[in-house]
Amino acid sequence: MGVTRRIIFPTLRLVIWAVIAVTLVVIAFKSAPQAAGDAETPSAVVTLPQVAVAKGPITNTVTLTGSVVADPASEEKVTQLGKVTAVHAKVGDVVAAGAPLLEVTLETPQDPLITTNKETGEETVTERKPKVTRTTMKAGSAGTVATFTAIKDQEVSVGETFASISPGTLSVTASMLPEQQFRLLTIPTEATVTVTGGPAPFTCTSLRMGTAAAASTTGAEETGNEPGATPSASITCAVPAGTVVFAGLAAKLEVTAGSAEDALLVPITSVQGSVETGNVWVVAEDGTNTEKAVKLGITDGSQVQIVEGLAEGDLVLEFVPGQDVAPVDEGMMYGGSAG
């Protein structure tokens, strides 16, 4: 009896449960409905995300992180070889453009004057005084004399720097990454500046692009860019007179380079390409997609304007085929201008 309880009964239970499980599986398969042709039709269909071309407003505003800087002093150079005979300014003087700064005198020896008596043939030699040339160096711009190295009776040469004049004005400057530079192919004349801890946002003028600032160990932090990012250019604008800011303060520049109303728009993830031209994948009624070239306009960092190649309502793939899908990053910039 002990053998029956320990071995035979447990074995019978396992057999009974196995029979029940097999029966349930058979019933499930027999009761599942099957449509004609199921053997050739896949059980799941993968549909790639699609978006419709829509109309709307778009503004291309690039935000840069920079700082307030003092405008560099202009150098004043000697334009006449000779000796300093007069000094008209000193460090700290406020001068106007064209104000005299330095007088340099050059004495050039002259050959003696020789005359001959016609009757006797006797020659008379008359020594002549040196030719004296005085030249006054004038300030090339208005401002405050920052340095002045020339002293009276000093011999100077053409091209020597003898003074510098600080304009006393300020600018806001920031570095740009290549992606941001593509968005600013056409530079506007002004930008909106917000200074940390400073006055209300103000408009700075005379916007201009220059070479990238020299790299530094803290360059990424100073420009607001990702570590390792290499700026390709810098942008600078003038702080208007009367605006109270100081050199060294952090500042944010918002540069708007174009806007459009009723523009044809698609996500930037739908476009292969970054400047002026690109490719999209148009979805047909049967679900197939075809690559198509388009002309690009401005972008706001998440959407891009389609200037040519698509119409409102056209369906395109939301993501470029074969590329990894990643969150939209404002660093992904497109160039061009509104048509």
C-alpha cells in the first residue's frame, strides 16, 4: 500500500493532467476562426509612421550663449620717420577723432648751394639748412587714451605703435556651431540680448560674423555648447549707448533670420539633408513610399519649410528610412531662407 501511495497515485495524476492539457490545446486550435488564405497572410503588418504636410507659421530663431565684452582699443601708428618734437596727449585723456596726438619732425640735409662768378670764375659755396618736415599724427577714432609710449626727443620709425585709444563701448559676442551657422546663412542686422542680472532684454545692432574664438578648456561651458563641440564662427553685435551692462557678464543672443506665414511644414526628422535641398519619402495610396527631392526653406529646429516639391496634405514618412530614430534636438539645424 505504501508503494501505491508514493509512486502509482502521483504518476496517475501526472498522466491525467497531461491528457487534459493536450485536449485544451486541440480544442483551442479547432475553435480559432481562419479566413481564406490565412496560410499566406502574415499575422502582423508593420506600418511606418507617417505625417501629412501641413501649413503654418514658422520662425527661424537661433539662440546663442555668449558674454558682454569691451570693444578693443585701436592702435595709433607713426606715419613719419623722425624725432618726436611735441606730445599732445597722455594716458586717460578723452580725445575726439582727428585730435592731434603726436608731432614728429624729420630734418633732411641739403647739398650746399654753389655759385660761380662769371667774370672771375670763382666759385662760392653756401651751406644750406636741413629741410624740415613736420607731421602730426591724429587720433583715428574717438575715445580714451589707453596707452601712450612716445616721449619727446625720441627717434621713431614708420609703423611703430605709439598709442592706443579705447572706444569705451561694449559688444555682445557668442560662438556658433556649424549647424547653427547653417541656419544663419543670411545674417540680419540686429539681435535681442538678455544679460544675466542686467536690464530688460534690449536690441543690439551692427550684427556681424567673424572667426571662431580661440579654443579653451572651458569653451563648451562659455558658449553653452556640448562638451567637445567645436565652434566654427562667432557673432557680435553692438550694445546701444545708454544701456547699463558690464564686460564679463553672461548674455543670451536671440537671432531671428527669417519667418514665413502659411509655409508648408514637415518635421525635420522626415528630411534627409540639411541645407537648401533634401529628400523625403512620399507615401502613396497603396502604402508604398518613394524618395523625392525637395527644396528646403527655414527651420525652427523641429520643423522645416518645404519651398518646392510637396503639396499640403501629402503624406511622407515621419523618419528617414535606414536612420536611427532619435529625439528631435535643437542642434539639428537646417539652412536656407523663406521664399
